[in-house]
Amino acid sequence: MSPLLLFLLVAGVGAVGWLAARARAATFAAAGPGKVRLHSVPTYHGWYVALWAVLPALIFLVAWQVAEPALVAGAALHSPAAAELPADAMNRAAVLQEARDIAAGHIQGGFNPLSTRLAPAFASAAQRYSIMGAVLALLLAFAGGAYAFVRIRPELRARTRVERLVMLLLLVASLIAILTTAGIVFSLLAESVRFFARVSPIEFLTGLQWSPQTAMRADQAGSSGAFGAIPLFWGTIFIGAIIAMIVAIPLGLMSAIYLTQYAHPTARKWLKPALEVLAGVPTVVYGYFAALTVAPMVRQWGEAMGIASSSESALAAGGVMGIMIIPFVSSMADDSLAAVPQSMRDGSLALGATTSETIAKVLVPAALPGIVGGILLAVSRAIGETMIVVMAAGLAANLTANPFASVTTVTAQIVQLLTGDQEFDSAKTLAAFALGLVLFVITLLLNIVALRVVKKYREAYE
Amino acid sequence: MTMMANDMSMSTAEASAEPKLRAAGVSVWYGPKKAIDDVSIEVDRENVTAFIGPSGCGKSTFLRTLNRMNDTIASARVEGLIELDGEDIYGKDMDVVQLRARVGMVFQKPNPFPKSIFENVAYGPRIHGLAAGRDELDEIVERSLKRAGLWEEVKDRLPESGTALSGGQQQRLCIARAIAVDPEVILMDEPCSALDPIATAKIEELIHELRGRYAIVIVTHNMQQAARISQRTAFFHLGELVEYGETSEIFTNPKVERTKDYITGRYG
């Protein structure tokens, strides 16, 4: 029986339970001269029974899906053919896998004749356990539903129980996101530890040379690689935190000030969504805009000014990235300016201050924590940005302050290190995880600081 | 009551002087809705004038036309003539920044800036360039805080934030802030409505002391307050100026039936 069909059956039991329970609860409400008052409306009784029918069965089904292959394999190993299985783990696993695939009908015949003989044992065990699982799930659904159904009474606190379960469900949903983050951190950590076993963390964090080529074969001519990540960190900061911010902070702040303080409501209605469109442009589009339009322009300027320029430059990537994050800066600044009470503005204007004096001396200082928070979030977004820098910043790990030169960033290098066929036991590939870890830690810290700053500001006016 | 009689005789003597503010046929619209209908009134130089009336009667709206604070509301439109010392404040030659320096305002809810006590008071003098140096600025701040009756309480904590003061102190700080730019008129929009009775008494005492130095117009929904602190009272109802005259006259012998009903608590 397929899992989908089984799921539908269990859901059907739940639906029947829902209808039956609701009807039963309704008869309590209707019947009797005593005019019994239900603690909860009949619908909650319906949900109470339906959830009791469906949830335990579903939990069982999920657990069964995980456990079933092991049970099947265990049963198959008791068949006479299994005695001939090779002793070493790798061959043994290969034969078993083949047998399982034949039994399931994925492949016609096995490479190893033994697997063909083992297949019937697998097939019968699989069928046996599949039926067993289905029967158990349906029994559980009926049992759960019946247990809840017989407990339906006017005074049953069905609403409270259903609400509690809803809360539990929401909690589980939020835990999944958190656990996923924890899983990501853990996998980054595990790979990074493997990297740091090959390259010392001190060299990684302080070295000035980045040249991750390692020889793949012993006889190959190639360097042993240099893993000093400082040029990458510098490139990331240069593009994401310096050039992009030089573009984004003034433009974002000024557009927020214009939109909140000067713009006519009609102008604001059109301009604000238009500005937010910038945030909706896919980063890969920004990437080729930077690489094909802006970068050649920047190169020409550089050459006109007699500065050493390359066709991929920090300025092109950083400038376009700055445009990209304008909406982040401006919408946070917009929110925090709008959150400054109107009475502050009135107070200043009533003293004879002009609008611009009011903005510069009262509104922006009062909104500053929120604005700074927005900028920090924008920085963390910028340094994690990948597409633009991959396409427009280049791959040369230069330690330079010349914005017309090509630099590379942490994210661009990660892409470079993990693209194409890779062996996952070389320092070159593992370096990507160490870089990712550092990037993660930096953006995490920036986000924490930013959120704290914003929170502090929120408290100021409440 | 005897004290009020004294006040009244004083104010009648001074009322003969030119009015400080004169409004003639003023109407205010918020979009299509008319909030003020054809109000004409003269505000004395040396007296406290109270605007009373039920909520939503337009008294605050009218007050805000006197220093053009309604300009900050995009949908508001003002018609009619308002003169400050004979000068049309909505005229082409009137600079709104100058006007607001001459006609200061104190709001319903204390609204000190989130800056130090000193900076709050120094804000106006700084933007108008009233002080030549730090010494002069210190002097203005001290004088303003003294006049607002706050100096003794805050002189040792000037660098602390203005928002850390109590509600009543904040409101006196706002009055000091308004005084610091040396205005001719001070408009007060229900300045005590967010304060406890003790803080209210202090503000009322302060208004009493400021009288004569500044023309004061105060909006209040508290009739006892109007009777205590003002010499002239204007009763607003549904956007109209119903009755305007000596405070004692309005409260003891109103001429219009609507005023009498309001004063005696029939509505509002």
C-alpha cells in the first residue's frame, strides 16, 4: 500500500471522526430539558476527535517509514540465501542494495547473482511489513478517534485542548527553522574542523597570501597552496562595507528623508514601491549589469585618470551592490523616522526651526539607532552577497585599496572553490567551509548588534 | 472671587491698547470638512486669553492657525485675516520661521527632545543665532529655566536627558524652551491635560508669573482652570466662536444661551 493512499485513509478516518464528534456534541446541546451548556462549541469537539485520530497515526507512519527498511533487511537476512553473503561490509552492502532494488522493481537484474536470489526474500518481507504498517496505522487512527469520541461530554474542555495542540504545532514549526540553522552551523563546523586540521587557523586568519591550488596527484606540478584569507576578508569589507555603503548610506538615507518628510502623499505612494522594486531585482541581474555595463565604464574612467584598472573592479561590484541595498537602508530609515513622534517635529517647528533643521537636529538624532541598525543589517546583507561579486569583482586575491583594481571576496571564492568536480578531502575544497563559517559568524554578529541597537531604540519612545 | 475682580479691573484698563493678535473672518478646512467657521477675535497684549469649549469644537485648530502650525497638515486650508501687530501672518512677506520665533507654542503632551536639558533650551537660540558665544548661551538657558520656574530643580543636572524629567518638569522645560527664543506670544494647547494636580498648579502659577511679559493664549477643556488663570475667555462650539469677553463676565453672566448651558455643565 502506497504511503499516499495510507495517508488519505488516515485523513479519511479523521474526517469521519470530525463529523461524528461534531454531530454528537451538537446532540448534547440540543437534547434535554435541562438545557446542557457545552463547554466548547461542537466544532472543537470535532477537531478534538479528528486530531486524536490523525496525529498519532501520522507520527507512527513517519516513524514506520524510517524503521521499515531496517526491518525488511533484518527479515531478508534470515533467508537461506543470506548465508552466502560476503563478509566484508562494502560488498555485503552492495549486494543487499541490489537485492532491494530488484525487489522494488527499480532494476531488472543484479550484477551479482546472489542478489537475484536474495530478491524474493526482500520482496516478501517488504510486502509483509508494508501491510503490517498500514494495518497498524489504521488501527491507531481508529483507536485514537474512538478514545477521544467516547470522552465527548458537555463539560469536556475540547477548546482548551485543541488550542493547546495548535500552540504545540506552531512551536514545532518554529523549532524546525531553528534546528535547520543549528544543522547548518554544525555541518559548517564539522567541515571547518577538517580544514583546520590541515591548515592552521592562525595562518588562515592572518596570512596575506591566498592561492588555494593544491596538487591533486603526487606527480602533478602544482603548489601546495596558500590559505591566508586576509585578502578575501579585505576584499569583502572593501566591496560590501566600504564602497557599497558609500553608495547606499547617503542615497538610502536621503531618499528616506525625502519620502517621509517632503514628498507629497501621492508622490510617496508611487516612489516608495518603485524604490522597493530595487530589492526585488534578482541579484544575478545586478551581476550582469555590473559586469557588462558598469565595469567597462569604470575601467574607462580609471584609464582616463591614469589609474591602473582592470576589467573587473571593486568599484563596479561595490557600486552596483550599493544600489541593490538602498532599499534596505531606506526602508529601515523610513520606519525609524516615521516612528519619531509627530510631537517632536511639531516642537521643533514651533520654535521656528526649518524643515531641514528639524530633520538634521531632531529627527535624525532621534531615529539614529534605528538608522544604524538598518545600516548594519544592510552591511551583513552586502558581505553575504554573492552573484554580483562573482560576476563583477574578479577572482584575483589582491590586497589593494585601489577601487579600480580587481579584488575578490569570501563568497566569490567559495563559489570558485566548490564549482565543478571536487574532491572533498583536499584543503582547497574544505577551505570553502572555513570561509563560510567565518562569514556566518561575522554576519551573525552584525545581525545581533543591529537587532540590539534597533530594540534599544524602540524602547526609547514606549 | 475678589482677586478675580481685581484682575478684571486691571485687564479692562489694558484692553484699550492695540491688540497683539487680531483675527477677522477666519475659517479653516481639513479637506472638505470645515473645522472653524468665520471666527473674529482680538487677543490682548498683557492678558491671558483662554479658549474653552467641548472636545472637537475647534479651539486647538484655531490656536494652531495663530502660528501657522496648521501648515504642517497637508489637507488644512485657512481663509480670512490674522494679524500680529497689524502684520498679516498669512501674507506674502511673512516668513513662517520668523513668525514661529515670535509666536511660541507649548503642546498638550510634554514633548522635550531626546537631548540634554541644556540642549533642549539651547535649541531655539542656536537655530536663530541668538547667542554670540557659549557664555551668552549659558545665560539664556539659565534665564529661561528661571522664568519657567525649573532652574532650582535642574541646575545641577543640565547634561541629563530632558526625557528623564517628570511630566510636570518636562512641560516646564518645554515652556522654558519656548521662552528661550524670546517670543512675543506664547500659545498653550491644553498644557496641563497630561499632568497631575500638583504639576498643574505649578504650571498655572507659572502662567500667572509670565503674564504681562508675553501675551498668552491657552486652550483648556478645564473651565475652573480658565476661570483661575485667564482674564479673557472665548467659548468655542462646533467650530464657531460663540462668545468672547471678560472671564468673570463669561463665567458669571454669559449672554448666549449655549455658553450658559456649557458653563453650567448641561453638555460638554
